[in-house]
Amino acid sequence: MAEPAEPHRDWDGFGFSTRQVHAGEVEDLTHGSRVTPVHLSAAYRFASFQEATDRFAGADLGHLYSRNLNPTNQVAEARLASLEGGTGALVVGSGQAAITATLLGLAGAGEHIVSTASIYSGTRVLFDRTFARLGVTVEYVWDPDDDAEWDALIRPETKAIFTETLPNPKNDVVDIARVARIAERHGLPVVVDNTIATPFLLRPIEHGAHIVVHSATKFLSGHGANLAGAVVDGGTFDWAGASRPYPGITDTAIAGHPSYVDAFGPRAFELYLRFGIANDTGPALSPLNGFLLQQGMETLSVRMRQHLASAREIAEWLDGHELVESVDFAGLPSHPQHALAVRDYGGLTGSVFSFTVRGGRDGAERFFDALRLFSRMTNIGDTRSMALHPATTTHLGFTQEVRDRLGIHDGLIRLSIGLEDAADLIADLDQALRAAA
């Protein structure tokens, strides 16, 4: 009798939906369990004196401590790296932790980052408050399509460019390929937050980005029960040949041992974060949360198709409603970035967008309080649909001038479209709009 065929272990070349279910998994030879178990172990035994030394030195990438490497989390990391097209990934405790570890791994006191202005409000607060206290300056480009504005801000101490694929809440699409060309001209790595697009819609590394970050709390996990973040190393930036110094990656961390770039090549940034920045600052992801993340990714494409279809239907309906002033959804033909939205996203620009209710703040308050199916809450990317009033919540601490420049007006409402029937969501929006009027 013939021997049974061995299961696949290398998922390169398989389709997106196949990889989101299988990539990264490790066969359980002890019990034969089909689902990756939750490894609740803080630390791991060493087989010998030499193995302990090698693991601390980075010569052996086996398990040492769950602060930087856990078997459950490794499955989620390998799966996301496969979906994004990166050489490796690191999961951490939240999206903010992912952004913080990444950018503080690139820039230190006295150095500088350039970011697009329209980004998640929490990221701007992180930059303007905490990074500023640490001596890392962040300046903002208001028109990402203006090369001259980028060139005017980039200076010798600039160490990275940061942007988002689909900014929240304005859905003002960023041309990642254009930003990557500007960065290449200046010899800078590009860090892209791909939380709202997810690799199902766009893979920034294919457009020239070097590092991708996620608030994996959102669409990757998908059910509003998990808190997680992730960093994906594209493996495409030439750290050793860069004109600007990145000593954590290119210099020897331990006497007599090679640097991260010499030892790990295209995985240098991932391993530098894992055993350097993340190990030192400790934003570790619980293995239980890593398990929820990998479970969420298994259904990413299925969920995203429903999110996207409903979002487009609702945006089109809002665009024609007499009680709505405007809709910020780049998939609409009237949107100034519609051509870019069609080119890069097929006109499906995520399921997080905003619209403006007639009546200013009073109208927005009446609308908000009248909602019955939409949850009044922060967060996005859940199976449940949610609404929020940015001017009095996420952007409350911003000056009026900054809110005005960002388009965060008093009547603006942010929506995150979930997996309910679109007709039911439209009915709830309609009754709330009429209550607001």
C-alpha cells in the first residue's frame, strides 16, 4: 500500500484565500491537532549551555522568551507576512505599539519623520505628544501629490516617511507608488499603515513600500474581541547601502557577532525589531490574542467582500440623500480621487468613511442619538457597524485650525460598515437622518 501524501508546508504560489487559511501553520506531530494551539508559556527550556548562548546571541532563532517569540504568535506572523508579500512579520500588543516600535526603530532623539497629514487621529497624537517628548520630530505633508511639499520637508536628519493607504475618517486615498518614488529619490524607507485596506485590497510592498503596519485589532481580527498590532518587513530596503545611518540594523549589537543586516539580510528589520526594540520595550502580544488574530485572518477575504459591497451601496445611498451635505468615499465618481481609487482599489475604498449631516453639530448630535442598529462607539473593522462623531471624540484635542484643514467639521459622522444586511443599515441611517432634520 502506498504511503499517504505529505501535506503542503510551503504555501508560496497558492492563492490569497488558501494562504489566509494555511500559511504559517506548523503540523502538530504529538497530538495531530488541526488548529494551532495556544502556547501559554512565558519561557522555554534550553537543550544545552551552547544553545542558551546561541539563542541570546541570535545565532539560533529558536524560542527563548515569549516577549519576542511565541509559537502561537509565529503562525499569525508567518500568515500575515505571506498575505502582505513580506519577508517576515512581528505581532505586538496593539496598532499603536506597531507604529511606535517601527518608527522608534528608525528614528531617535534629534531625528525626523515626514508623514502625510490625514492619518488616524491616535497616530497624530502619538507623534505630536509622545514622539515630541522623546525628541523625534514629525512634520506633515498636506498634499501628498505635491512633490515640492515633500522635498521641502525632507532634510538630512529625516529617517522615514509614514503614510496610510486609506486614511480614517476621510477616505482620502494615498498614491503609495508616488510616495515610494519620492522616498527612493531621498533614500528613505516608507512605512505604510494598511489597517483599513488590508492585504486583501492592496499590498503596499508591491507599490514600493518597505514596511507595513497594522492595527490588527480591526479587519485582520475582525470581530471586535481582540487587541493586536503587526509589523511586516518587506525586505526591500537597502539598509547597508543607505545614505542615512540606521545603526541598530547595520552596526554590531554584540561584540564578535554580525549585525542584523549581515546575519539576516532581507529579514534584518524584522529581527532587529523582534530582538531589539520590541524585546527592550516589551509590547508583547498575548498568545491568546495571537490565536484570535490567526483565526480572524482565516476569513479575511470572505468578510472583506461583504464589508466592501455594503459600504459602496451605503455610500451611494447617502450621496443621493437630501439630508446629507457630502460623502467622503473615494469610490464615488464625484470624489476628487476617484481615478486613483479605481486604479488601485477597483473603486472599493474600504468600509470606513465619513459623511456630513445637515445642521452642523446639533444635526450630528440628533442623528447620532437616534441610531438604533449602528453602535455608537469607537473602533472600526468590526463585524458590527459603528458610528462616531470625530470632532467631539477622536479629534477633540486638535485645534480648530487643524480640524478645519483635515476636514473634520461639526456635522461629520464616521461610519464603519459591518456585516449586517445593507438594507437594514440603510433603514437605520434613514430614520436617524429624519430624526436629525
